[in-house]
Amino acid sequence: MSKRRFYWIDLEMTGLDPVNDRILEAAVIVTNKRLEPIFEWETPVFQNTEVLGKMNDWCKHHHAVSGLIDRVPDGITEALLDERLCEIAQVHFKKKNPVVICGNSISQDRKFIDAYLPLFASRLHYRMLDVSSFKIVFREMLGREFKKNNTHRALDDIRESIAELKYYMSSINPSDLALINNETEGLFTDATGDSASASGKANAL
């Protein structure tokens, strides 16, 4: 039986620019291949008042409403966060295998990981599992969307991302594939199975 595990991570930041913004909170959930949680962890990340003062109005409002700002003074440093994330990887993943991280719009989190968490970044695979890709396919091609609460707290966001992926994986059916094929004007049929059509086009070239 496969022991495949997934390293889900979410960061809350002072903004979206890894050059000028910093990490305020981090959360991790490790799941098995059935997306069942094996391990959960979260922590606020300390930033000084100067960093907090540079947040834009959107971040100031939402991080205040969520209660995150109140936790930041008691948070761990980014250096300690880097170590903890590596420790989690060491416990739950084989050392020889790069870790695939998962989440929603995970490339945004990856930018901050690369900028501020170098030890953890060195442990990661270049591939990532981005639930947002499923979101785009289901919304744009099938008119179907998973409703989220968007609390803007790291652990809540991961739980919703896992629930969202479960929703997509459990709801797709053969009729969806036919609808997607119609929406894309036969692209997937030609690429995956309609040999007569594909060979006909090839002979015409």
C-alpha cells in the first residue's frame, strides 16, 4: 500500500510582495493520499511594529478582524519557523525525496518560502499541487464552484483547501468530461482517444 503523503501549507502575510512584505502566520497539515489529516500545526510569526505599520488597508482590516494581529507579538521568528517546517518534513517524509507542497494559489506561498525560509525551500520539489487549477477547470468549464468561508487564517484556509480538493475529486463524472470536451472544441478527445479523428487530421497535414 502506498504511503504517499501531502504537505499542505498556508502562510498569511502582510501583503503579496515577497520583497517588501513578511510572514505573519503559518500552518501545516500533513495528509495521506485519501486527504485524511495525519498531523496539524500552526503558529503566529513575530514581526515588529514597523513591519505591521506598512501593511495595506486590506491586510490591516482583515488581519485585525481575524484576530491574527493580536497573536503576532507572541509569534516565533522566521528563522525558527524555517527549522520547524523542516522538522515536520523530516518526520513525515523520506529524506531522499523532495517534498511536494499543496494549497490554494500555492505559488504565492512558495515565493515567501524561497525568500525567507531557505532551509525549508531547499527541501521542496519544484512541482506543487495547486487546488486553484481544479477551481479554474470546474468553474470555467463546468460552471461549478466550491463555496469557501475565507477566514484568512492559515489553518482554516488549509482545511478548506483540502475540503475543496475532496469536493472536486468526488464530484467529477463521465458527463463532465464530455462537457469539457465540448467547451474546448474537441481538444481532449483528439489528444486522448479519438484515433480516427486524430489520424484523419494527421493525414490531412
